[in-house]
Amino acid sequence: MAKLSAAQYGKDNIRVYKVHRDEQTGVQDVVEMTVGVLLQGDIETSYTQADNSVVVATDTMKNTVYIMAKQHPVAPPELFGSIVATHFVETYKHIHSAQVKIVTHRWTRMTVDGKPHPHSFLRDGAETRNVEAVAQEGEGIDIRSAIAGLLVLKSTGSAFHSFIRNEYTTLPEVNDRILSTEVDCGWKWDTFDTPKDVEAAGSKFNEAWSNARDITLQTFAKDESASVQNTMYKMCEQILAAVPMVRAVDYSLPNKHYFEIDLSWHKGLKNTGKDAEVYAPQSNPNGLIQCTVTR
């Protein structure tokens, strides 16, 4: 006999742009987000009995996000996510859990004639600031903040050797190599009771994002890396030390390979080892290294 064991539904890829205009200074600030909502609760009959009376239409979810964006601040995204998630749990008594995912896209203020321009911006990369806020009825709000899509590369200062070798191994050991990855770094906060508690945390969210980003970049650049594993662990340790309200830090780092090209076939041209200058960037397959570090 069939049984519905899990169910959730929602609205994904809700595009939101909000502008704040300072009438006195003429300076405008902009935020662009992609928002996703997923709801869980007493919704089984909508699946098993075609009972739509328990369904909050996904179009209603989209409209709710727009209205919440008009009525509340959208920055920091941790606060906006907690407000939206809590709204669904409190408004619909049969909904017991609401997950809100927010991807904040980069718009960096332009510098024109040596001064910050009041209303012009540029997108200076694919990096995003991400948030997942989950409101559980009677259990508070859990928030994971994250950096995603931050592409970094160092042309030296990375090694990889002394790994297991057997009849399946062809990878050479190296004392110096190119290291490149696309950073996905997340940190989970201690549980908040209400959106008011999230609001009270105030600037801590922006400070944590800045700390995590700076630690990631500085450790990546400065560490004489013995492996991606060891370097990412050092990053996690530092973020936990810098942000006391965070209980866990996680990284997912794909290893983007750059291979030497043997050009000796062309008139003995040297392009390997210490003579390597021209490399072939690889798209796949790639290594993928992940970890979570807790207190």
C-alpha cells in the first residue's frame, strides 16, 4: 500500500529588486534578489485526495514576497528571510515549516570622476550572498548564511603529495601547482526564537559575511597549502573564532585544474616543470572537497 512519506511545495525563482532613495542626499541604494519559498505541513490530502483546500497557491507566495519586500527591510537578507518564513507559519495554521532561500546578486556602486556615483552600479562578478531561513512552528528560526560563486586562483603556493599510490594511480606528486576553486562557504547561526531576535542581531550578519569573505581570501592567498582539505579547515577554524554566534561552518570547494602542456614535440620547446608557462584549463572532471566544522 502506498503512503505519502514526505511532501513540500512552493515558489522558486522569485525575482525581486528594491531601491531605497534618500531624498535629502539624492543617494540611492539597490538590492536585487532571487527568492525561493518551500512550505511543509498538513498538506497530505492535496496529494492523496486532490483536496486543494489546504493549498496556499504558489502565486500567493510570490505576491507575499513582494508585499513583504515593500513593508520590511530586505537587508540584511537574514532578517528578510526570517520575516517571510515566519509569516507563512503564523498566517496559515496548518503550515508548520517554511523555508526561504535568498540569493542576493552583486550591484557595486560605480566610481565616477573619483567619487561614488549616487545611483549607478556595476555587476563585478558572479559571486552571490546567500541565505536560507527556516521557521519551524514552536522551534524558532534556523539560518544559514553563505558566500557562493566566488572564483579564486593562485599561481603558486600550493602542493599535493604523499597521497595513497597504487595500481590505479597516475597523478604525479607536485610541490608547486596552480590552485583554483569556486568558493561555496556557509555558516549556521544559533537558533533564533523570533524575527525580533534576528533583528536584534543587527550588524552581526554583515560583519560575519565580511569576516568570512576576508578570512577565505586571506587564508587562500597566504597559506602554503598542503591540500585543499587542510586549507579549508583553517578557514573554518578562523570563522568560528571570529563569529561567536555561529555554531558550524561548511565549505564546498571544487578543484579547478590547470594542466601543463608538453610542447617538446615542437622543436624541443620546454614547457613542463620549472619551465611551464602555458597551461590548459580543465572544466571536468574535477576534484570536489567538502567539510563541516563545528564547535
